[in-house]
Amino acid sequence: MQVSISQFLNDLSNRLGVDATEEGIRELYSNVFGGRQAEGFFADKVVIVEGESEKNVLDILAPVMGVDFNKKNIGVVVAGGKGHIDRLIRLFGAFSIPCYVIIDSDTGEGSSVSARDKTAELMSLMSEETFSVNDPQTIIAQRIAVLSPDLEAVLGGDSPEYQAYYNQASEHIGPCGKPVKHRYACKRLANLLGDNAQNSNLVSLLSVIRAIDELDSHLDILEL
């Protein structure tokens, strides 16, 4: 499938009234698109996540919950922040690659207005305009999951075992960030559950994984 840079120029002009140059478009998209993101072009569908934490969770727990992303050629693409996700959706959509998006709601105490606005924008892009960004509940829809207020709270709230493993991570492996803590907790929980993972109390994650598995169409959101 051939996609031209003029499509992205027209999209930016129609959406924002910006008369960009080809050089400017290349800069805009190269800022969020590197070698790891390019792996999505070889997938039958992609899951776009904010950071490494979500990728670690999916890589480890999706197979034991009955959906092997490798066998089904589902790619997990790390955007490196919520502000980059819309460009990845546009790019993969232009190539007819179905996208599922997982983000935090950022509705908790101390969250910024700009982060909540970006959540609302992404929900609209994924055709979920009817949901309120101020809804305190986690939303799992056909093309997007909004975890409220964030990944750690949802997994820990569903599974006390997960929360315990997450809290133990620093004690067992030393000071570490959230992605490493999530990887540690996922591995321990996967070992604990074994063949019973599909019956675990991680009901939100299981719903997200099933929604990803069932996704079978793409959204082309370029405004041409």
C-alpha cells in the first residue's frame, strides 16, 4: 500500500489550518517514530501504549491469558508518552493496520488539565466520543482502553497478589522504576497462576486482551 507525504500535509492543513512543508512533516513524525515503532509495520495489528510498563505487562501476561501476541502477529508499540500516540494512530491507520490504544485516564489527584485533554482527544480519535474523561471508572472499548487512574491502580485493585509483588520488587532486585516493577510482578504472578491465568482476578486486563484479540478493522483518520 502506498502512502504519500501529501496525505499528511493535507491532514494537517484540514485539521489545524497549518500549511506545513514536507520537511516539517518528516520532522513531526520522525520525532515519534524510530526503529522500535517501525516493527508495527510488520504486524497484523498493533497495540499502542504509553510506556514500557504496559508493554511488559502485555508481553508477559497476554500469552498466559490465552492470547499469544507473537503467534497472532500482534505488535506492541511504545509511544514514549501520551502526546505522541495520535501521530502513531494516523500513521499506522494510513497503512490499514488496526490499532488498539491503552492509556491512563490521568484523572487522579495531581494530574494536569493538558493530560486529561489529551485523553479526551485520543478517545475521540478512536471513535469513543460518548465517554466522559471525568468518569472515574476504567473504560475498555472496542479500540481503546482508558485505565483509571493508571495501570498500577487497575492491576493492583483487581489483584492483591499483583500489588504485593509490585511492592516487593525493590526489596528483591534493588531500587527500580515502574517498568521493572511491573515486569517483576507479572513474572511472579504468571508463575503463581500457571494454567489458571484465564481465571485470575485480573479481570480488567483480561478484558483488554480480549478486546485486542477481537479487533479486526483499522481506522483511517487522516482528514484529506
